[in-house]
Amino acid sequence: MLAYIGRNLLLRVVLLFIVSVLIHGLIHLAPGEPSAVDPSNPRMKPEDIAKIRAAFHLDDPLYLQYGYWVRDLVQGELKSFKDNQPVLGKIWRRFLNSLPLFICSTLIVWTLAFPVGIQAAIRRGAVFDRSSTFVAYALISFPGFFLSYIAILGVVEIFQVPVIGMRTFGMEGAAGSFRFMDRVWHLVIPSLLAALGGIAVLSRYVRSQMLEVVSQDYVRTARAKGLPNDTVIYRHALRNALIPFITMFGLLIPGLVGGSVIFETIFAWPGLGLLGYEAILSRDFPVILTLNVFGAMLTLIGTLVSDVLYGIADPRIRLE
């Protein structure tokens, strides 16, 4: 197992280098200039623009710009074009903001989607199956931003409480318990709305996979042996249906970067998705490039986690 993980880590480091080179080239080939050196800005004089371009190495060849980016990133000296703040510091702060939203929405998705999908498969054609299918397709059809605006209007109108941002204005001086509950309240609605689409999609996958598994011979044999229905479903059938979902779980990790852009924008949640959106609008190359490479790194980590979990879920898979 350790040798397998070591080989895969080395392979992923090489792949990350290749991806970073490709991302760097694609971003700099895109038209437009950073907002800090926009020639159309009347407040920027030609000599000021020349100084900024020299400071950020914008006139050097692309391979030199890539080398400067790697050097500054490793040394922690990479600065944002927009506000001249350290890029790693900005990303780390936004990462800590996105992490609770990501964890809560993921827990809601995986906690609700599996029971709904399993029960729909067990009761195929029954009222529960048909109603859950209708609700799932309805949630898939409605855009997330529409449901978010409806939720904001409903909550503000009914409960007369704020839901925008990470905290209520004026709560800075409140007691610790009140600040904590206020933070939880602001986390609940965006997490729930971000999870609705995932619940609908994942429950359909669970239903489809369980329908395929429960028709296998070993499940019929387990029933014929007189095993309890819960043991047949959750110990035999569900474990053999987990492989596709392990793959999905690994691919959820990159959602930390861009999975909640819409909801972070609507709810003014200062996370990684909103940071990337703002960086694109301002043509902030260091932030855009670092975020994309960070997302690629999370993808590689997620696939490695999935590969390791394969062997745990299915002993027939030998990683060595």
C-alpha cells in the first residue's frame, strides 16, 4: 500500500507540473490586461504602467513569467495585482471560509441522498419512489440562483433576520455563544441550498446503482438464506454499490475552489469561489493561476483518496 501511494504521489507531482504549465499558458494567452495596468484607466500614467509591468514581469517571455511565479509562490512573496496582498494569504483566508460551507453541504448531500435513493430502489414503483423522483427532477430543473433568491426573500420576510454574509452586522461585540450561533445561522441556508442539487442527482445515482445490485445472484442467495432485509441491503448490496460513489467522493474535493461560486456570490460569502470570480473580473493573473493550480492539486488528491478507498470498499481490488 505504501509503495503504491508513493508511486502515485510522484506521478501526481509530475502531472501537477504539466497542468500548471498549461494553465499558465492559457491564462496569459487570454485577451485583456490586469486592472492594475489597464491603459484605459485615466488615472494611470504611461510611466506608472511601465513601472507596474516591470515589477510584475509582464513584459518578460512566458517561460520567465512562469519561473518568477513558481519562485514567488514557493517563497511566499507572490502578490496580487489587485491589492498587492500576498496571494497565499488571501487564498488561505478564503479557504477557511469556504471549508465550513463545503463540509456542511457535503454532509447534507451524502446524509440524505443515500437513504432516499436506497428506499426508492427498494420500493420501486411505489408512491415513495415516484414522489422522490418527481422532487429530484424538480430540484434539478430549478436553477440554484432562483431558489437562493426565493429563500432569501422568504426568510427575511417571515423571520425578519439577515442571511447575507458570514455574520450579522453589529455582532462583533456580542458574547462568544451569540457570535457562534449567528455564524451557524448564516451557514445553514447557503449550505442547504448548495446541497439541494447534489441530493437530487446523487439520490438518482444511488437508486440506479442499487437497482442493478439487488438483482444480482448473491443478493437473491442472501435472501434465500433467511438473512434480515437490512443485512441484505446495507451489508451486502450497498457495499458492492459503493465503488462509483467512491469515485464521486474523490471528485467532490475540488469543489472547495469553484463548487459554490453562485451561492457565495449571492450570499456574499467570502470564499474561494467568490475570490476566483473577483479575480477573473479584475484580470488578477497571480490569484487566477494559483487558484487553478490549487484546484488541480485538489483533484489529484481526490483521485488518490478514491484509489485507496477502492481497496477498503472492495477487497477484490489489489492496489499493489
